[in-house]
Amino acid sequence: MLHYVTTNEGKVREAEEYLDEVRAVDFDYTEVQADDLGPIAARGAREAYAHVGDPVLVDDAGLFVDGFDGFPGPYSAYVEETLGVERVGDLARDRAEETGETPRAQFKCTIAYCDGEDFAATPDAVDYGDRRGHDLSADDRATASTTDSVVAGDVPVKLFEGRVRGRIVEPRGEGGFGYDPIFEHDGTTLAEMSAAEKNAISHRGRALATFAEFYAER
Ligand SMILES: O=c1[nH]c(=O)c2ncn([C@@H]3O[C@H](COP(=O)(O)OP(=O)(O)OP(=O)(O)O)[C@@H](O)[C@H]3O)c2[nH]1
């Protein structure tokens, strides 16, 4: 049985769309400080695997605002709790107004898989483009890739990363969670999309789709 290790129910709901048999485990693994998601998810997956003893997935995600050089990024959960989503949106739009640019950002999600075993060679990066058939600029594309995180002596971990680009807007919509109401992709905020629509273009959806392909062969 595959275990999705998270304290966030929103992540679990989205994962269930891709994975037939998945059990949510509410385990608060240590989040190391790093400026990208990969090392945080990889360390978390090793710790979670040691705790659970069965195959685990750990999902680390964040909002990377262009005008703030990627902040809040790995600190997104802390910033959501302290500043709040609306203020992050206000600050990002104020910043863009100062610089005369469009307030752009990307969501990234790294899923780390660990089952205690080694992995074969990884497939190439995948460009998913837009699943709704719209003609999008490079700025609005959704992509995914995989890497291995293998440090000598460590339990191997495989990483699946998904990204989606969009614009920061005034909050709209009731669905999703976290920063979804202020993140617009192709004219619609993630909070205005159904779960299926969000999954089709989202950072987590792209990472999960790539993982599901890999896991089917595992
Ligand atoms: O609008 C959003 N749409 C998403 O699809 C999404 N995915 C993550 N987030 C936000 O980014 C931070 C992740 O932090 P995070 O990966 O550390 O997770 P977390 O602390 O919520 O749970 P855990 O899995 O670590 O237990 C938190 O602020 C989340 O609200 C999202 N916001």
C-alpha cells in the first residue's frame, strides 16, 4: 500500500484522483531549510519511509513569485500562516505595479517517492503543454520532470516535479486550497476550477501524472 504523507487534506484529495490505492498518513516530517523543494521532499521521504516502513510519497509545494525572485517558494506554508494569502497577493501586485510588469508566478510541486529500493534510469523531462487544448504562450505552460536523489549511503528517493505558470490576481473562487484564489492560469483562478480542471494543468497534477506512469511499471 502506498502512503501519502502529509498534514494537508487538499493535497490528499488531489492525489486520490491519480492513485487508486493510497492511504493518507498525517505525519509531520522534519522540513529542512533549503531554497528549493527537492531536498526538502527527499529528506522528508526518507524520514517518512523510516517511520511508516511501507512505500511513501511526500509532497512539497510552493508559490514562486517572479517579482520576489521566487519568494515565498519553500516558505509558502509559513508565509500563508503569517501574512496570509490576500496580503501576499497584494504585495505581489504592488511590486509589479512599481516595476511596470505583469505580476507573474509559478507553482511548483515536488513529489518524493521512497520504497527502500534502487531505481532504474529516469525518463526524460515531459512537456505537458496545456491539456485543455488552448493555444498558450510559454508563460502559461505546465511541465513535469523527474530526477533521482541519491547521495552515497542514503536510501534512494525518486523525485517528480510539476510546475505551472500564471498571474497573481485579486482573490476569486471558492475551490482548491492555499493560494489557489490568487493564482490565475489562462484566465481562470485555480480556485474557480473544478478539481479535475485544476489537476489537468496544476503543478501537483503534472507531478502526480508522471509519478502514476512510473508507479504503474514499478
Ligand atoms: O494554492 C495552492 N494550491 C496548491 O495546489 C498548493 N499546494 C501547496 N500550496 C501551498 O503551498 C504551501 C505548501 O507547503 P508544504 O508543501 O510545506 O505543505 P503543508 O505544510 O501544507 O503540508 P505538508 O504536506 O508539509 O504536511 C502551503 O501554504 C499550501 O497551502 C498550494 N497552494
